[in-house]
Amino acid sequence: MAENLLKGKLGIITGALDENSIAWKTALKAHEQGARFVLTNAPIAMRMGAIKELAEECKTIVIPADATSLEDIEKLYTESKEYLGGNFDFLLHSIGMSPNIRKGRSYGDLNYDWVNKSYDVSAISFHKMMHVAERMDIMNEWGSIMGLSYIAAQRVYPFYTDMADAKALLESIARGYGYRFGKSKKVRVNTISQSPTKTTAGTGIGGFDAFFNFADKMSPLGNAPAEACADYIITMFSDLTRYVTMQNLFHDGGYSTTGISEELMEQFKDL
Ligand SMILES: NC(=O)c1ccc[n+]([C@@H]2O[C@H](COP(=O)([O-])OP(=O)(O)OC[C@H]3O[C@@H](n4cnc5c(N)ncnc54)[C@H](O)[C@@H]3O)[C@@H](O)[C@H]2O)c1
């Protein structure tokens, strides 16, 4: 399905680690829709990941950058602009990591150095990416900037620990920068709140299978797969969504507005 929705558009895609990554699928679709972009990931992830194969498929290059480093982001933008030959129409922030989750720390037993790391990597890096973009004046008018969130920003999911707070911060940053960028460049900033998805970041969360299955049974349409999330991101990068900004957009098969499903009622009726 190549409708050329992104024909002539230039951008940056972060966070493609392997073929399960939401960013990986987004890159393939952005390429298919006529966009040109640079791929980037943290230097450590690049060594482990297969991102170079993706770059070949998308006929582009990879520029390593730690999204928590202003210098790395600046270098990424400068080199990408040179390679692409112009300013950007879209930026995808598809980055998340919590050392507390990795080490199995509960919400009442967080390591605060790691909390700072979780916030910096998963949320403040979004601010930093937009801050550098604004300072370098590197976004084209009517551009689109997207981050990825999860419903734990609004509701308690005990196993999601400090990532829940990081996602709340991420969504707030989307509103704050959405206002600034809307005023200055007509650039929109949004987050997509995605269903549980079987990726490295997703499955690293304690009890992932249980809440994946629960959400799937709760959602009238079932969990939204990564590929469908990529489709949504493409529409948000296209000119068809120019006036959507400062929103957290649920992409969850109806999960967030369902109280209970018949399947779940069936499961609990004889307890
Ligand atoms: N998988 C899910 O269930 C789910 C649900 C809702 C939202 N999300 C969000 O989607 C986004 C993408 O995650 P994913 O599920 O595709 O998993 P993923 O593990 O494939 O992607 C996460 C990426 O973040 C990158 N990253 C980590 N630290 C970084 C740093 N310092 N600088 C640059 N990049 C760094 C990793 O290398 C990796 O590529 C994340 O924000 C995640 O929280 C995921």
C-alpha cells in the first residue's frame, strides 16, 4: 500500500532495535510511503541490534546518538540535515528504558539514581530532542513530532513502577512543547498511547504476558499490534492530520474506554 503519504518528507526515526520494535515497523512504512529519513539509536543498542540491515532496506544511514545527550542530538541533526539535504518534517521518539524495571525493583523500593535515569531516557530526552530542534530551527512548518506512551500514565499498573511516572512526564512534555512549536512553527506534537506490544522494552516488564492477555480480552478490537501503531504514526506524520496537536492518542483497540468485556465477565462469574 504505497499511497505516497510522506512523499518528499524528511525526518529522524529513533528506537529501532530489532524487527519487533515499533520504530522498526514505522521505518519500513515511512520508506514505503516515500519519506527519507535517518535512523538513530543509542551507541550500545547499535552494537547489539540489527539496525544496519534496516538502514539498507530503507536506503539510508544510521547515526548513533544517546538521546539523553544534547551534544549527541545536535550532531545527529547536523549530520542528518547534511545527508538528507534539508530540514525535518517529522521526528519519532520511540525510546523507553527503566533500570528499576530491569532489576525488578518495586514502586516502594526504587533506586533514585535509576529513577532519574528512567525519566531522562524515557521522557526528558523527548524534551531535549525538541529543545535542540527549536534551537537549531531545524523543523519545517507543519511538521509533526511523535512520542510513544502507555496508559499507565493515567491509571495504576503496579508492575510499571517508575515508567508510569516517566510516561506521565512524556505526555506533559508533548503538551508543553506542542504549544511552543505550534506558535512558532505550526509544528504539532503528540503522543500515541499504545497497547501492550511484544518488543524488547515491552516484554521486559514483569508480568507482561498476563497484562498483554488481559488487555487483549478487554479490548473490543483486541490489542493493537506494532504494525498498526506504525500505520497510525504514518498518518500522524502525513498532511492529513495537520491540526491534531498536544494530544495523547489512544491506540489500544478500545481498551481505555471499556469497563469490562463479556470475556472477562465469563472468567469471573463463578468465583
Ligand atoms: N512494547 C510495549 O508494550 C509498549 C506499549 C506502549 C508504549 N511503548 C513505548 O514504545 C516505545 C518504543 O518501544 P518498543 O516497545 O518498540 O521497544 P524497543 O525495546 O524495541 O525500543 C526501545 C528503544 O529505546 C532505545 N533506547 C534506550 N535508551 C536509549 C538512549 N539513551 N538513547 C537512544 N535510544 C535509547 C533502545 O535502544 C530501543 O531501540 C517506548 O517509548 C515504549 O515505552 C511500548
